[in-house]
Amino acid sequence: MSIENAFSKYDGITSVTTLVAAMYAIQQRKEKLEEDLKELNKEFDFLRITKIPGCMEEEGVQRITVAGIGRVSLTSDMHVSVKAEQRERFFEWLRDNGRGDLIQDTVNASTLKAAVKKMFANGEEIPEDLLNVSPFTRASITKA
């Protein structure tokens, strides 16, 4: 379905208040779905990380095939992050231990966006040969 057809229900609506009301309804629905997704993800993670591995370990099962669903197996995994206050010391450790190639220079996308917006507002030159910049205007609703 083309974008024109997907949003044709808005054709002919020229009242800003009507369009804002539609946007608000979509925003409310979106926020509800996002909250529902957070809860669904918590439940999903509880089952896949806690409950099912616990039951399978209790039963001494590493792999099981469930009719109509598929094969379920236990896989070792882990969460890993660098302690913020130890970042530089850790980078030094990586270099000293032959793993310096893991270190990458990055720029946070939100920080870059904020810097470019500030440059734009101040009339500074933006290196368009180095960046893709697409300014746009969007409506936003602030709770009354």
C-alpha cells in the first residue's frame, strides 16, 4: 500500500484542530502500545531467561521439541558493560592485552544532532560533504 493510500483518510481535512486531535489520538495509542510492549518484553524475558531455563535445568533437559512450536534449547549468554568510572583504565587494559582493535571512536547520534542544530541556529557552516542533514518541521503536543 502506498503512503498516499495509507493516509488518504486525511485527504480533505484542512482544519488544524481536527488534524491535531487525530495526531493526539495516535500519540495516545502509540504510548499505550509502547507501554504494553515494555510489559510484554518483561514477561517474555522472565519466561526465556528465568522460568523456562529453571524448569529445563530441574528436569535435566538441554533441548526439547514442542509439537507445533519447534525446538527449544538452552544457550549460554551474558550482559557485559564497562563501568563508567573505569572506561579509560579498561581501554588501556584492552590495548595492553592485544585487544585495542575493540576500541572505536564514535559520536553519539543525539549529541551530534544537538551540535548541528546549535551550529545551524548560530549560522555556522555545516560540512555538508561530511554529513547528511535533513531539516524538517514537526508538530508536537505538550500536555496542558
